[in-house]
Amino acid sequence: MKDYIRQRVIEIANYIYETKATVRQAAKIYGVSKSTVHKDVTERLKKVDPKLAHKVKQVLEFNKAERHIRGGEATRRKYEKLKKNE
């Protein structure tokens, strides 16, 4: 693995762990695709730092479990905004 990839993997993983960010949020911050972030933290991180990989996996599982709630909130806000503009 190239050094710049290894460094990105560790930076993204630390960001996700410290801020409890989603894959989408991390991708936006680091200017890479969601697929890249996902591959970095699920595959590459295991080779670089297995302990950090386990911690990040827990954050990702929590985010996945709450994904439907965040989606519902976004939809609610969208329709409230539309209602106000009528």
C-alpha cells in the first residue's frame, strides 16, 4: 500500500471515530468518493491498524442502525420548509 493511501486511511478512520461521522460526511471532508472511504475503513484499515478498524466498525454499525431515523428527519424538514413557503 502506498504511503499516501495509508495516511489517508488513518486520517479518515480517526475522523470517523472521533466525530462519529458517516461515510458520506467523511467523503465530503476529505474530497474522495463514498466508495473510497468505505473501502479505506472496511478493507484497508484492517491491514494498517486492526484495533482502530474495530472501533470504526462500531461507529459505522451505529450509523447504519440510525440511518432510517436521519432519513425520516430530513424528509420531515423538507416538507415543513415547503409548507412554510406556500
